[in-house]
Amino acid sequence: MPHEEDADIRFFTGFCGVFETPSDRRVELDLGCGSGSYTSALCGLFPESRILAADVMLGRLRKVVRRCRRGHFDNVTVLRVEARYLISRLLPDRSVDRIHLLCPDPWPKGRHRGHRLLTSDFTSQLHRVLRDGGVFHFSSDDEYYRDAVGRVLASSGLFSPCDEAVADLAGIASDFEKRWLEEGKTVPHRAWRKLPLPPPGPGH
Ligand SMILES: C[S@@+](CC[C@H](N)C(=O)[O-])C[C@H]1O[C@@H](n2cnc3c(N)ncnc32)[C@H](O)[C@@H]1O
């Protein structure tokens, strides 16, 4: 049965080339946006910015579309795409101001860690797509994942901690954050700012 919301979802299947973002506006990416309450909050807070909402789950993306329509937001682009593919292949260099990865699936079992999004490889791609001074924003109720992310980013030498860079978003909770808070969990938010690339060493 066709869903009329699909008219407002960009589908990426097969090779699609580069996905250009507007160069004259700030761009915020809600990566793994789920059902989109965070996306719609970003749309409302930053009407002059382009808000990208990306997820693999079509049912959730349809909810994002419905929410954004209810809010009459015309500054959102909803993308059905795998996150690694978006970050490593589709987005051009220096194309996004802030990337929000909120309550990503923690994959706590050792044998499933490879499914986690935040790895050292992914970190260098985040660095590539962020604009100069851009910000990576992360939240999780899972302290092991949080610690691992902190270690990966610190050892990359590509980012410096900068929680103030998301101070304007304090008090906005994503759908999963609300769920974890109701269960009495804590969901700390952390942010890192992109550093300039270090000078190439021998052999680079
Ligand atoms: C735990 S939910 C969090 C959703 C939302 N960020 C929130 O905080 O409410 C994780 C979301 O990431 C999406 N996701 C997981 N792996 C993904 C991937 N590799 N690429 C794109 N989306 C992914 C899932 O479909 C799901 O909607």
C-alpha cells in the first residue's frame, strides 16, 4: 500500500553521487533520527538552517515527515540512508555544521561491537564532512559506549571536547532519551569541536 509521506523522503538506493548541502546556510544533521522529535525541535529552533534527518527505518522516517508537516517546517530534508554510507560517501567535505548522534544503538555485547557507528574509521569521516569549527554531539545512556566514544575521539587527535557547543540545545530530549529518563536512567550529552588537520607526517 503506498504511503503518501514517501513523497517527502529522499531514497538512496545504489550509487547516488554526492549529496550537496546548502553552502549559504547552517546545516544540522540528526543522524539516526528515529521518529524525529529532536529533528522537529531543531527545525523549530533554527528556521534559517537546513536540518537533515537520516535513518534506515522507513516507518520512523514517515513519522518524522508527519511531525514536521504538523509543525509547518520547510527547512527539513528527510533521508532514508545508512549512516556510514551517508557520512563516508554521500556528504561532501566540509558540508555540515553539527552532527547529532543521539542515543544510538549501543550494541553492548562484545561480539556485536562492530555494529556500533562510532569507530575510529567513522571518526575521520565525521571530521571530513564537518565544516571548520563544526561540532559532533553525542548522547547515550550506556556508559561503556560513552567512554569508548570519548577514547576514540581523544585518540584521533581530530576533535577537542567542547560541551558548550551544544549548550543551546540543553533541555531538548530525543524520543529515546525521554524513554530512558522515564526509566530513571541518565543520558549525558557530550560534544567535541573539529580541530584543524595535523600536518602530514612522513609517509603521508
Ligand atoms: C535507539 S534509536 C535512537 C533514535 C533517536 N536518535 C532518538 O534518540 O530518539 C537508533 C536509531 O538509529 C537508527 N539506525 C541504527 N543504525 C543505523 C545506521 N547504520 N544508519 C542509519 N540509521 C541507523 C535506527 O533505525 C534507530 O531509529
